[in-house]
Amino acid sequence: MVIEIKTDKPYEVIVEDGVLDRAGEKIAPLVRPGSRAMIVSETNVFPIYGERLKASLEKAGIHTAEFVFEAGEPQKQLSTVMQIYEALAENDFTRSDIIVTLGGGVAGDMGGFAAATFLRGMDFVQVPTSLLAQVDASVGGKTGVDLPFGKNLVGAFHQPRLVLADPQTLSTLPDAYFTDGMGEVIKYGCIADAALFDKLEQGQVIDHLEETICRCVLCKKHFVEEDTNDKGRRMILNFGHTFGHALEKLTGFSSLSHGLAVGIGMVMAGEVGESLGITEKGTAARIRRVLESYGMPTESAFDFAKVVEATALDKKSFGKTLNLILLKQIGESVIHPVDRNYLVLRYKLAAEQNRRRKLN
């Protein structure tokens, strides 16, 4: 399936079995004759798919170089991007050349950020190989790195020229990474696709992966086209992420993966929404059951006040006010401004009321 993302620089997302081996023919029309490609990848992915991507590009007349970093979120920092810059400079890459990211969200975020900033901007193509990247991270133009103070605090909006999502690459994805990606799939069901959430409850999505990927991309397309730079309705895509990013920060970006953190964050957001009278009662429990059915955690190891404190640099914050993404019901979402101190009090009150109900 080909999905066009209509931003100021429109591009296609191609979701198709085997498209990895046709990357060269898809990318060649986007570059000048004689252009080269810097493949930015990581140690878990490049040994499996790197040579196939290189062969496809070389066959199309695009000579390649590669930068391969140690896999994992802890590498998503400015020092790694500096190494990408050095690789580009040492190989005399220019604006007429292109970066091709191969891997999950970390490769896409860092390679995209390097493309946004090297020589004040060059083109890049996303070749996502994880479920999380295919359904979410590769689309929309958000690029960047983490700081010790929080997730994705340094970055740029830089849309790719093309996204090539090959569902066949998911066959080599370790179970833990597949489960991680399900966090974002469940998010899309929560915020805008009640029918998808129903399928998730019935366990019907894993056997129809290409369809599921396309549904998520089509959902994201709507928000990205309406609000490319994330200042309004696009913030809804961050359902579960406010608390999820805080949990990642509190665990040092190492022991809790992004998708799992977002899953816990969605349960927390559901509980907050119910305590504020915004979210339909029982919604948090439905989210919790779906997450658990896919083997995902649903409880935070941290006190809620500590989690809220860790949202201080959340990009949806305005002073002490936090723009929370909440649900009215499954498939319908809203942006709700709330004072942090009030949020903690309401959550603790609701938790105490729930505890008493269980005792009775």
C-alpha cells in the first residue's frame, strides 16, 4: 500500500512485503545522478539487512557508506550524532547526497536529526525494521536525541523524502521488540480507531500485520497533515507519552523500553481522565486488559507525584500547566490542560477511593 503524507514537502510511505530489496529503485528518482547514500543503522539490524540494502542501492547506481552504532536507547544522544557528522564529513558527503536510516526508532531519530542539521539540511529516507518504527516513529518528521533531563529534548522537524516499510523484516524482530511496538499500535486504537481497539481485544491484529501497520500510518497521516509542527491537534498522538517519557527518564532510558513505558502511561492517563470525570468509567481497565493480553506491564514502580515531577520539561507543558492527552472514550481523545499540583491531588484521591471500594 502507498500512503501519501501531504505536508509542505509531500512524501510516500510504502508498506509492502519485499520493498527492502527494491529500495534502490524507489530512492534513485529522488537523488541526482552520482549521489551517494550514508546508511545509518545499528548493530542488531545492519548484520541482518545491511548488505541487502547496500546491494539494492548500488544496483541503482547509488554508492554507499555506512555508520553503524551500538543498538539501544542509551546511544540516542548528541555524542552519537556527532559521530554521524564526522562520518559524513570524512566521506565528503554534500547536500546532493542522502542519508538512509535502517532500523528502529533510534536509528530513524538520530539519522533524521543528522540529516536535518548537517550542512544545514540534507535529504533522508527511512527504512524502518521494527514494529514501533513502521507504525509510528518513521512517519511525521520528528527527529532528535535524549538528554539526561528528558526524552527527545533536542531535535528538529525534518520530513523524510520517503518511508519504505517492509513487514517481512518483522520476522527477525525479537519478541521483546515486537511487544514494545504493540504499545504504539494500542495507542492508535485508543485515540482514534475504536474498531482497531476492538480487534486488539479480540487478538486479531498479529495475523494481519500489514493491514495493522497501514491503519496506524493512516491515523498518523491525519494528525500530521492537520498540525505538522505539533502545536495543536497532533499532540493527541502523545497519548500515554507524557507519563511514559517521564518513566523512561526515571529509569535512565535503559530498563524500560519506549513502548512499554507508553503502555503504563496510557493506563495512568486513563485513570487520571476517569478521576477528572472526562474519561468514560472502565476505560483504564480495558486498556490495562489489552496491554496485559500482549504481555505488557501496566503498573509504575514510581510514586505518581514523582512521575508528574519528571514531566517538568514535557514539550506540552506551559509553566505549571500540563497539556494532558486524555480519552473521552476508546477512539475519542481530547487535549486537557491541568495544573500539576492539582493533578497529583486528584490522582491520590481517586487511588484512595478505589482502595476503599476494594476493601468493601
